[in-house]
Amino acid sequence: MKPPRGERRRWPGSTPRRGAGRTTTTASCGAPGDRAGRCCCCTAAPAAGRTGCATSPHLATTHAVYVPDLPGCGDSAAMAEPCTMGRMADALHASLLGSGRCTGPFALVGFSLGSFVAEAMALRHPAAVDALVLVRGSFDGVLPPMPSGLVRWRHLVDDPQALREAHRHNLATLMFHDPARIDEAALELHAVNQSRARLDVFSLMDTREAQALQRLALTPGCVCGEHDVLGSCDPAAQEEALRRLRPEAGLHVVADAGHWAPYEQAERFNRLLDGLLRSSGGAERAAA
């Protein structure tokens, strides 16, 4: 189910643009050698994926880590029409294999919009994925609207203090449970990512394949923040919905965190992620 278009909200200030699509993959200083695991951290906010939440550096102690700029994000050009979830997933797959660094398979860790792209890649290219962790607020198949109260900011670019406060307000409204945890690094990362956002997210989400979560060949690890507004701050309801779609999967809740759980509760999230990747072992697949 999808909310009517009139109820949808594009992030204030976002500017969708189109162009020649490509992805740019950046490798962290990950564990060397053929025996290291390969992990791709997939997020629509590339600066946050690379340095902002301590997830990539943490994983780099045991994995060769790849953080892509999806088409229309960061340093990547926008995707030529039609911009669909399937084509986005194919572009991610091609970028990883085209890096020349390894052939996979990969553990995919997808955050927010990146979780849907990772999910689509695992569905379309199952041989390339041996573990999948989805970090988002909603697992009930309903595309949640943006919360009310988000403010526009592009008209404030000539007023640094007002711009800073607008970004802080939006982080508190959507991304964080406790506004006191919004530090200088979070503000800087958020400002950079928003200034480079070019995707029409809701149009992209319209193209997501029906029953994608149910049709995955492997059992995903599913994670949400306890107070994620994009899950209606109700992890129990999301867990019940997930059980209906994937009875064998459980929802792992990061306590005292909002949508940006990998940043707000980095140590807690990283411990959970370690456990999920170890338990998957790159081999836990659902029965066909």
C-alpha cells in the first residue's frame, strides 16, 4: 500500500535532477587479503556512509568495505530515465563488480533508502549477496510519509546561522530521538548530504517490486531504531508486520535511537551488526 501522492512529502529543499547514470564506489581501508569478508554499506547519504556513523570504519577491521554513491547522490550523476529501483540495484551491482577489487559475494548493509536498494540487488542478483542487513523504520510494506514539521532551507544559504538551525531542526524532527545528541559532525554531514541530494525518492519508491521482502532468497537481518518516526515509533507493530511477511525473521530494535540509529547509538548498533553478520555466516538462506 502507498499513501496518495498528495500526502507525500519530499525532503524540503531537495532538487531532483536527471543525467547520465553511474555509481562511484569508494573502498575503505578494510581488512586485506582474499579471506576478508566483503561488505557494501548502502545509503543515499554517501558522506554519512563513509565517515559519519562509525559503521564503515568499524566494519573495516574485519571486512573490505565498499561505500557507493548511488546514482543521483554524492559524486554520482543522476540516472537517465526511467529511474527505477531495479535499475538502481543493477547499477549498484555493476559498480561493485566493476571496481576490479573483488568479485563478491557481498554482505549488504542498507540504511534507509539504501536498504530498499540493497533489498532489490539481493532479489535481482542473489548469487552476489551472501548476507543482507536492512536498517529502516518500516517493514510493513507501507511507504511512510515524512513527518510534519520539516522546514525548507535552500533560501537560507546566505544566512549560515539560520541554515544551521534549519538543519538542526530537521535532524531532530526526522533523524534523532534525542536532539542533545546532534553534534557538530552530524550537522556537517547532514548539510553536505542534503546539498547534494538530487533523487526524487518517492517516485523511486513507487517502482519498488511488490513483495520484494517476501521474495528474497536469503533471510535478512532487520533493524530499526526504537523511536524511528518512519516506523511510527512503534517497533512492536513493525515486528508483527515483519513476522507476517517473513515468519523466520526477527526485528532487532536499537534502544533509545531514532531513524539514524547507526549514528545516534553507534556502539550499540555496531555490536548488533557484528552479531547479525556473524550469525548469517554468508550462508543462511531461506528455503525456496
